[in-house]
Amino acid sequence: MRLLLFSLISLFIFPIYANDLDLTITNSDGTDITMIQDGEDNEIDLTMTRMNGGVMQFTQTGDDNTIGVVVDGRTSNGSSITVTQTGDNKSYNANLYCAHAYCSLTVNQ
């Protein structure tokens, strides 16, 4: 009973943030991901080692949001990443390597 009471009290004393996403994809064959974050101080970190036919769409609405994308796609072919950010103090960082036919990154801010 004391543990339950402590847990409930700690929820009100210590804020909980569930707006950070760390996503690692090792094979995106036919992957379709849509991620929407609404609010402030959101963060998405995407690391991908192979992009084949994947479509990823990330949308962040609000202030102080960041997106980091690292693609090491030595066998990438025909994939796309779309980043849409609205609000103030938004930022993105992208490091792309697509060694095959094509892959694309579109950023709308």
C-alpha cells in the first residue's frame, strides 16, 4: 500500500515526459511509418541502416521541437523521408548516405 501511495505522489511531484522517440530501423523493406507529435520540446531520433521502399513521415507541431535523421543506406533504393515542423525554435539534422538508385528527404518548416 505504501508503494502505491508513493508512486501516486511521485507522479505529481516529478513530471513525466513521453515525447522523445528513438527509432532504429535495420531494414525498411516496404515499411510505412507515420509519426505525429503535438506539443513542446518533442524530439525524434531516427537511425536507419537500410532503406528499401520505405516511406516515413514525421510531423511535429509546437515549439522547441527537433528531429535527427541518420541514414547509412548502402543498399538503399526508392525510399523517402518527409519531415514537417510547425511552431517556433524548430530544428532538424540529417546525415544521409544512399548508395543505390535513390532515396529522398523532404523538409517542410
